[in-house]
Amino acid sequence: MNLLKFIESFTDDHLMNSKGSRRDSFGQFGQLGKNLALASIPLGLAAFTNKAFASDIGPTPSTPIGALQLALTLEYLEDEFYRLGLESGVIPTGGRDEKVFMQIAKHEASHVEFLIAGLGASAVAKPTFDFTVGGAFDPFNTTGIGATAAYQQFLVLAQAFEDTGVRAYKGQAGNLISTPDLLTAALQIHSVEARHASEVRRLRGLKGWITGNQRGAGMPSATQAVYDGEENVTQAGFNTSTVNNGSLGPAIPGLAGSESYDEPLTTQQSVNIANLFIV
Amino acid sequence: MSNFMKNVVTVKEQLTSGTNRRSFLKISGLTMAATGLLLTGCNNDDDSMNNGPYAPGVRNGKFDLGSGDLGVLTYAYALEQLEADFYTRVVNLNNFGALFNSEEQQILSDLYAHEVIHREFFKVALTGALPNPSTQLLPALQFDFSTVNFSSRSSILGTAKALEDTGVAAYNGAGKLITSTDYLLLAGKIVSVEARHASAIRSLINPNSNDFAGDDVVNASNGLDAAKNPSQILPIAGSFITTEFTATYLP
């Protein structure tokens, strides 16, 4: 089960990556305790996961409308996430981080508005989101893990959402090919998501682009689904990992091949990631 | 007929009109109307074939990018040649290590690698897809970067920003011209990497800001990035390209 795996792996990663203060450590052990408690009550957990599955969204149709419906769900998720993040006080104020997330939040709100207007009667309803994923995360410091620790989790989720957004939009391009205006609009959102992704990754100390299928330092293994497949180096039969520029310039590392192309997510893969946060 | 030189003039007008959205739309509308007339006059079966009715190749003494999917891919190949050439010059600079800190060197080296890979990809892909690549493959273009001050960090990063933003707008605008879902997906795989580049370069230029996706490039009212037609892009790119070519059959 996705959700179980998600919670367990995050708990492991969270502990391995811990390097914080005593207070942070207490926070993490508290979190671990909560997850163990959750895992040790089979009945309660079963009820919990059943509830989650009952609210899951299904794959959207392979049509222009379906593509935009999936996009709207993902934009709802991002919009609410950043709005709650800005309200929570975990984002350091007065500097780069706040400027970045205010700008991203503005864009996601615009995208929601744009897609609702575009879809009209076909607009899907906003799901109910749980950004704690059943208590595994505390990106808004609602359980008191401290603003610093919460902000790290906020950044982790932001990176996962933006990198997912890039791949999800890309995966819908084929569904939009028959409607040029909608395709163009989706591409115009897609590249904004990529600008966001690059900046969030760089805020976390990573490269702005994805190397192989690496999720990057500090990302819990549960986010691996966001990166699986990014290691592809075969583009229309061409091996991008063996390119060199001869005597014209420095040698080109093999991993640059995967970095130079972002890969799509299928509708089902995108929906599976979104469903982790839908209750 | 909209030849290359005419496009130069048109886009410079748009650039000077800057943020005035109304005049931008007006000029775009005129460009599109003119293109529509051109296509109607020349051909009534424009997008029915994979390689378009006009293959890339020399026409009237100049290489023309052609139309259809192969025309769009050839257009992308020209842009990737430009980016690859620029970053090759940058990473080869004797003062590369002195001009840029280690983070900047890493980013510019990555961009060099990515753009060379994109260029080589299009060369191989087009060679495979063109019916007669020996005459239809766009040759290696020549460039003139004399307007760039290669001893200035800000001049180099400013040029990189312009090239990456232009690349994003070009791919965003070209998507609707592509009829093959495979080619569309390939363009999509590349454009998001160009956007990641643009974001990083913008962030290097102005680190403590929202410039990575600033209001100057992402529409502040609807959150959409730019999308431009080849006739809007080529004059910008063309300011660095000395090899003359035409894009008569692209909008």
C-alpha cells in the first residue's frame, strides 16, 4: 500500500537525515512514536487507509478536458499547500524564501483560476488535502515540531510537488495536441512549474535539474515515485549519455544526458502521487 | 513574403513596445494575419503531411527552415546550435574560473553540456527523419557574439538569461505547430529543462528576489509563461547568427 510505504520510509529518512538540535530530535522521536503507534493498531490503520482510498481521484480521460482536469487537481493541491505554508509562519520572512514562495503561490492561484475559467462546467471540485499524509509530515508546524523542522518538510514537499507538476503536464501534452490553444496554455503553465521547480531545488541546495532518477539529498524515499523514470537517456533512439563536444569544449559527463531531458508521468502515475495527499 | 530581415524589424518594434500588452497583441495579430494570407496564397494543405509541403533546404540561394514538423524541428536545431555555441565559448574562457564562483561555474558547465546534447540530438534526429538529409539538414551555423562582453559576469549571465527565456518562449510557441505526438513530447522534455535553466540564471543574477519566475516573464495576472512564434523569436536569436537563413513557411 502506497500510504503505508510512504509513512514508513519517511520515518527512516527523517531519522537518518537528522542533524538538528535536541529539540528537533525530540520532535523526530515524537513523530516516530506516532507512526509506530499508527502502525501498531491494525484496525485503526485499516480504517484510515480505507477512508483514504474511498476519496482517491481516478485517472482522468485521455482528452483535452481530461488533461486540464488533472492539471486543475494538481494546481488545487499546490495552491492550497503554498497558501497554508505562507499562513503558517514556517517560511522565514523578509528574505529570499518568502519572496520565492509568495511568487509561486501567486502563480498557482492564477493557474487554478485560469483552469476553472477554461474548464467551465467541466471543472472538477477541489479535493480535501492532507499535507501531513496522516501525520508523517508537519509542514505547517501544526503539531509543534518547530518552525525550522517544519520548513524543511515544507521544502521537501514543495520540491516534490513542483517536479511532479512538470512531469504531469508533460504527460498530458499528447492529450492536448488536437486543441492548439489549450496545448499552448498548458505549455505556458508547464514551463512556469519548471521555473518553480528549479528555484525550490536550488533553495534546498540541489541543482535546478534532475540528475538520473536521484530525488536529491534530504528527500524521503517515498518521494522516489516523483523521480523514477527520469534516468532515461534514450531520446528517439539517440543515446544522450554518450555525447561529447570533441575538441570544441570540455568533456560532457554521462549524467548530463538525463539532466538535459525531463520525462513525463502517465496520468495514472500523476494521479497516484496526488492521491497520497487526498483524503 | 516575410523573410529573415523583415522579421528583425518586426520584433524590435515589439521589444521596444515592451510591457504594453495591447500593442503587443496588436502586432501579433498583424503578424498572424499576414502569415495566414501567405499560407493561403502558397498552399492549401499546410499541415497534412509529417514533413510539411515545404521541406527544409536551400531556396533562392538561402537555407529555408521549411514547414511542418520537420520545419519546427529544424527551427529548434537552429536555436540549440546558438545556445550550445554560446555556452561553449563561456566554459572555454581563460577567465572562466575568475569570473564565476563555483556554483556559477557548475551551472554554466551544466548548461553547456545540456545544450550541446540538445544540439547533437536534433542533428541526429533530423538526419534520420529528413528524406534527403544531405541537402535538407540545416548546416552548422556561424555566430557573432561581439555584443557580449566576455570579460563581464553580468554581460554573460544577461545573455544566458535572454537565450534561455527565448528558448522557453520558442518551444512554448512551437508546440501547437507540431502534429506528431512523439515530437511534441520531445519538445516538452526539452522546454522544461530550458525553463529550469532560465530560472537558475535569473536567480544567479538577482538571488534574493522573485526573478526566477519574475513578472517580467511570467504574466502576473494569469501565471502563464511566454509563448512566441518563430517570426518573433528568430530576429532575437538572429542578432547572434551570421549565417543567413529564412523561415518563410513558419508563422
